Amino acid sequence: MAPLIDWTTTGQIFVESLAAGVVIVGAFAVGARLLALVTARSGTGGAQAGRGRPGAWAGAILCFLLVAAAVGYGIYFTVDK
Amino acid sequence: MHNTLLLVIVIVVAVSFDFTNGFHDTANAMATSIATGALKPRVAVALSGVLNLVGAFLSVSVAATIASGILDASKVTLPIIFAGLLGAIAWNVATWWFGLPSSSSHALIGGVIGAGIVGAGWSAIEGSTILSKVVIPAVLSPFIAGIVAGVATFIAYRVSRSKDERRDENSKRTFRYGQLLSASLVSLAHGTNDAQKTMGIVTLALITDHHLPTDAKPPFWVIFMCGLAIASGTYLGGWRVIRTLGHRLTDIETPQGFAAETASAAVLLISTHGGAPLSTTQITTGSVLGSGLGRRAAGVRWGVAGQLVSAWILTIPAAACVAALIGLVTHNGNTVGIVVVTIVAAALLFAVWLKSRADPVNADNVNDVNAGKPARDAALSGAAA
């Protein structure tokens, strides 16, 4: 008889989910923070409109792309092949 | 002739179950997005409905488990499936009435078990499979989802919080867009997961009645029909359950909503891949709770959480009992009995629906937590005035 709890599978699901959750949410949070850095400034500073921080823009975009890629992979992974 | 009528009734009842599954579970994907205002209630249910339909087409690996894992397939009869489905519908409607997010999957499994015991005896029940594939994952999965959501929420706040209030507001707004994505993902996962359960049952009915070979996969029309039923149920929206999950369990902000939904989607998609018929409801509830713990200021209402857990424990036995009672009437395959039970059940459902309109929870008042609470709440708090 198979063991009642398949700890290997359970552990695997836990680790994979945790990794996915942390990477996606973490990347999104970094992106949100960088974006806020740029956009919040443009609100007060007016004309500058975040132009002074190309690094923040690029970083934010990179983060969101990472999130999109992770989500895309998740869907691809689900579809029966 | 009689058998065809019976088969048609079973399919109609299965589709009805799928419909209740949809409206009961709208909350899973959309409750936190509706609560935080990331999506307008009506837009949220429409989006979720469409994605459920899409999701239904993505995979059929759970459909196989649900059909073959619970009962000895050779002993399954149409009346057993019929009684099992009705038991599940009864539990779904009852828990919706009280705004309890309980598992439609477990209701279905419980119903099939109860009907199976009456119709085919204890020996037909695959006890160890049920324990290892249903009960134990049911206990573990909300914890896994809760931990993932809690950690993700903690990180989300740790990273994005800013002393500058303006920036803080700004990143919360960004998380709102994130919620659009994460809620969509949960809807999709729900479609792949839950629509398959009814597909599995309909396929099983077709196999039992010798319209399909024993190891057949769900035919296209079954997939389409089930997808459509769950999508339209989702679009109708189980507003009572949405209110519970979005407001009563814990207070939710956009970063939490995003973290909770991402955690749910991750756990669901990763474990569905293995064909485990997990409960979307329990996973999302675990996530919402975890996200409440991850943000210290949020606070979890443990009383509500306790209510939910007791409903979960009751789900399988309660659905089993109702299904067993129905099974007593129908197990000899008497078509007249089945038609009568169907009509009575339809009348009862209609009555519940009429009654729910007296104290409605809908798209307009779902976020309005203090007014028009579900009847049980008012009764519990002694309803001043």
C-alpha cells in the first residue's frame, strides 16, 4: 500500500509554489517601488516627469517583464501537451 | 428508452451542479479584487466567467481522477451519480446561503460517496484513495497556500512600503493592476480545475451507459458544455461568499490581494499538473488568511475562520448524507422516482432563490459590509433593532 502522505510530492509542491509566489510577488513589489519612485516624483516635480531616473524606469519594466514571463510559463506548464 | 431519459436527467443535473460550482466559487478568484476596488464587481465576474471557460479547455487530467478515484468504477450506476450530484448541489446552495466558502469539489466527492454506499455498498468505496488523494491534500493545501501567501505578503510590504506617503499610495495603485493579472490567473486555474470535475462525472455517466468506451476522455461537447455552465455560474456571482472572503475574514489591501491570488494560482496550477482534485476554495481561503497574517496591521477574524473550517469538515459527510437519503429513493433505478426527486429538488432550489431575493447580496452592495448581512450573521449578532 502506498504511504498515506506522499511527502516528496507535497514538499515539491510547497517548494515550487513558494518559489513562484516569492519570485512573482517580489519582482512585482520591486517594480511597483521603482515605478512609484518615478511617478510620484513627476506628480510634485512637474516638468521633470521622472526623466532623471532612467535606471528606475528600466528596472521597473524589467521587473514587470519578469512577472509576465513567470505567469506565461505557468500557463504554458498547465496546458496538456 | 428509460435509460436515455435517465441519462439526460443526469447530464442536466451535472450541468446544474457545475453552475452552482461556478457561482459558489466566483469568490475564489475575485473576492479580494472586488474588496480592494481593483475591479468593479460586474467587470470582475464577467472577466472571471470568460477565463473559466477558457480554462476548461486547457487540461483534462483532473477529470480522470475524479471519475475513477472515488468509487469502484464497475459498480457505478446512473442513479448513484444522480443522487451524488443532488447531494452536492444541496450542500453548495446551503453554504452559499450562509456565505460560507466551502469546497464544491468536496461536496461532489461527498455526494458520490454517500450515494455509492447506499447504491453499491461500503465495498465500492475506495477508502484509501479517498484518504490519500482527497482528505489529506485537503488538510495540507490550505496551509501550503497560507504560508506562501503570508511570506509573499510580507515581502510585498517589505519591498514596496515607503515612508513617503505619496509613493506608498502609488505602489498600492500599481498593485491594483497586478491584481487584475493575478485574479485572472486564479480564474483560469479555477476553470481548468473545477470544470474538469463535472466533465469527469458526465464522462463517467456516458461510460456507465455504454456511450463511451471505459477509458474515454471527455468528448468535445462535454468540455464545452461544462465550461459554459461554470462560466455562466461564475458570471452570476456568488456575492454572499465574495463578501465573506473579501471583507469578513480579514481586511485586504491591494498588495495582500495580489500576494494571496498569486499564491493561490501557484499552488493550484502546480498541483493540478499532478491530477490532484484539490479544492480551489480551501486554497484561496488559506491564501487570504495567510495574507492577513503577513501584514501585521490587518488582523484575522479567527471566529470567521473557525466557521469556515467547521464547514469544511462537514462538507463531505453532509453532502454524503443528503446524497444517501436521495439514493434510498432512487437506487433501484426507478425512473419515476428520479423524475419526482428532480422536480422536488428544482422546486426547493427555486424557493431558496426566491427567499434570497428578500435579503439580497449583489454587485451593488457586496462591499457594503454593515448593511444587509447574510441572515445568519444578523441572527448571530442578535440584530439590534
